[in-house]
Amino acid sequence: MHRAVRHRTPNRPVPAVAPQPRTRPVRSLIDADAIAVLHRAARVLQADLAELTDRLMAVVQDQEPAYRAAVTSDPAGIWQEMHRSLRHSVASLLDPRGSRDAARRCSWKIGATRAEQGVPLDALLHAFRLGGSLVWQRLVEETSRTAPEDVRLLVHVASDIWNFVDEHCTLVADAYRQVERQLAWQRENRVRVLVAALLDGSSRIADLPETAQVLDLPEQGRYVVLAVAGGRGGDLLPGVRVHWHTGVEVDYGIVRGDLPERIEAGSGVRIGVSGGVAGLAAVGDARAQADLALRLCPEAGGVVRLAERLPAALVVSSPDLGGALAEQVLGALAGLDPADREVLLDTVGVWLACDGSAQRAGERLYCHRNTVLNRLRRFEQLSGRSLARPADLVEVSLALTARRVLPG
């Protein structure tokens, strides 16, 4: 006996029937009536823009102190600007699509112009919103005067008006910030150009007052320059006011007055410090001194003040002469075994560093003072110089310095 099988149709969602839009004749009529009321009042404002502009000028001067200076300095220019803005705003009430681009261009130009003039952005936006409030107020006043019963219809277009105001405030702010960024870049670039000219000694005398102003430094005063390699100059001298000029390989810092006695240089950071110079016009000379001091820094890092290393600086500033002097004074030692030569030269160098004391030189070299004296006599015989003769001593000292600081 076969049991009847009931075929069940699986549950399937019944396609939803898209609801037909309901016609809203009442709202449509209200919108049309509201727009008609708006247009009627806007045409009156359009015909009397001069009076509307005068009112806006008075309101802005009264309620926005930061804008007051701009109005006072150029009343005719500000009046024309407000007149154009109001003209485009009222035209946008009558023909939103046809007036949109011109109105946006007008607002953008206002934002850019006020940024160039340094009017605060908050003040500018406040003035724009005061203009929007005034237009709304005049629309209500005009409608109340001619057809009081229609004032209620303006509520239906209020959001459109304030959306317009918000849109143009955004435009004004965007234009303002874009120009502000451009002006900031131009100022920074101008400062960089002025400082670069100051450091390389090519500043014109006529540019010094501007340079002093942008750096907030006096033209006359004592200045020191630092040259920093192997690290960021801006990370040095916390608490000391330094005007840094960042370069590809070397950063330069301009300091008014004297530097701290102790300057910390990180590992591998080399710092050359110039002597003091008088006036901004001499900063280029100080930078050249700082470069010399930097060349005297050991590769491992450290701080060299030029004033403490003047003999070495003389050698470095004229490497050809320094090399010739080293060859003339020390050339006779070239035939020695390298190790023997190094012992003699190191001994003379340590003896000079110990102010001519054989006892102290021996202590540093871990040998007897007589050994030091014997090595010094041998050096005198080979070099033909007497360490007791001042002129020869100067030559020997400079020759050893040249051998130490000059490449090769």
C-alpha cells in the first residue's frame, strides 16, 4: 500500500512590491509658495543692495573687532567686496544653478585676499555668517512688510539658505588655509635664502635689516657659528636659542653671544665652533671658521673650538703649505722603519703636549725620562732642528700638526 506523498512547496520569500511614491500635493504646493515668497523678497533685496551693504558694514564693525581694522584701513575696498558677496548671495536665491559658480569664485577670492592681509580666519567666518544672518533678517522684514501672512512660508526655505552660508564658509576657510600655507612656505623659503646668504658671506648690506627682523636678532652683536656633521643640529644645545640652517651634509647654527662651556656631542657627531664675530655681516666669516674647526674634529666625533686650535687651523686653511712644511721638517725621517719613525714622532708630540717636561712625557709613554731625552736628541739629529730653538720648535710643532690633521 503506497502512502500518498505530499509535496510541500518550500517556503520562498514573496517578492516585495515596491511601494509607489505617494504624491504630496500639499507639500509641493507649500514648497512652490515658499519659493515664490522667497523670490519676491529677494528681488527687493537685489534692487537695494547698496542699503544692504551699508547695514552689513555697520554690523561687522560693531560685532567683529578683528575685522574693524580692515574696514578702517580700506572702507571703499571692503564695501565693494561685501557688495559683490551680497549680490552673488541674493542672485543665488533667485537662480541657484546659474549663480553657483560665480558665487563660489567670489567667496574663494575673499578667503584668499583676507589670508594675504592677515585677517584672522575666525573673524572672517564670523563676518560671513553675519552677512548670512542679515540676508535672512531682511527677507523676513520684507515679507512681513508686504505680506505678513506669508512669513511662515519662509521656514520651508530656511535650511537651503543656511546650507548656502555653511557651504561658502567652508569655501572661504579652504581658500584661506591654502593661501596661508603658501605664504608660510614663502616666508620659510625667504628666511632660508636670507640665512644661507648670511652664512656664505653673500648677504647684501641692504638685506641685513630684513635678515635681522626675520631672525629677531640685532644687526650688531656678538655671534658664534656651529658646524655639525654626523647628526642633527636641532638636537643640540637644549635651552639655547639657535637659528639652524639644515644642509645636505652639514647643519649650521647661529648663536648670539657665547656658547656653554660644555657641549655634548653624541657618538659620531662632529661639531666645529667658530670664534666670536661682531655683527650679522660677519657671520659668513664665522661659518668659515666653524668649517675649519669641523675639519679638525676626529672622525669618531667630538667638539673642536677654533680658538683653542688656531695652529692646526692655520695648517688646515692652507693644506699645500702645511704639507710642504711637514715634508721639509720630517722628510728626513722617511727612511726609518715605520715603527721606529712612529716612536720618535709620538715622543716629540707627547713631549710638546707636556710643555717640554721629559718626566711627564715619560710617564705618559711608560718609559724613563732619559729614554725620552735620548729619542728627542735622535729626532734633532735626523731632522736638523733644535728643540731648544724657538723658531725650530714652532716649525716642528706645525709640521707634526700637519701630519696629524692633513689627509694622506
